[in-house]
Amino acid sequence: MDNVIETIRAAIAPDATTEARAAGAHACRAVIAALEPSSQSTPPVTAGSPATPADAPQQIPVAAIAAALRGQSPDMLIDLAIAKLRSLVPADAHAATTVPKINIPLVPVRKS
């Protein structure tokens, strides 16, 4: 367990390398997995590099995100979505001043 804590300490140092940060993140995930009841077993953590290569894409825990959002009110979810979308817009972007109108011509239908 001391090796895991030392790995995390090395990862949060200001001058930590990307490999050290990846190893620290892996150690943190292993500690969280060990604390939470789960049906999946996780491999033991070593102080070395993570089990997956650094170039491998990170998997998003969709089930955990869905479970966290399930109990929230719809208004809070909409506010969260709006805040996320606003954070994606550049700060120097201008709001649209006019909204284009849609002109749908009505076509008369002949009755036979």
C-alpha cells in the first residue's frame, strides 16, 4: 500500500512527468475500485507504469455517470447541459443578432 501512496505523491508533484501522472491516475483508480463494492475484480497495483499503454484511449464510465445523474431534477440537468455547452463556445464568439426566418409557402390542394 505504501508503494501506491508514493506513486500518487509522485504524480501530484508539480514537476511530475506524464508517465508518473498516468501511473498515479492508475493507482487512484485501483484504490477507488478497492473501496467500492463491485462485481469486477481489479488487478493489484504496482508502483510502475499502468497496465494499459499511455497511448490507449481512456474509457468513460458511462454507467457511473448515468447513476450519478439519475436522481437529479430535470431542471438541474438542463442547467448542467447549458453550462457545459457555454464552456465549449469561445469567449470571443458573438451571439447571433438576427434569426433567419423560415418561409414555407402554402400550396393549395385541389379537391376532385
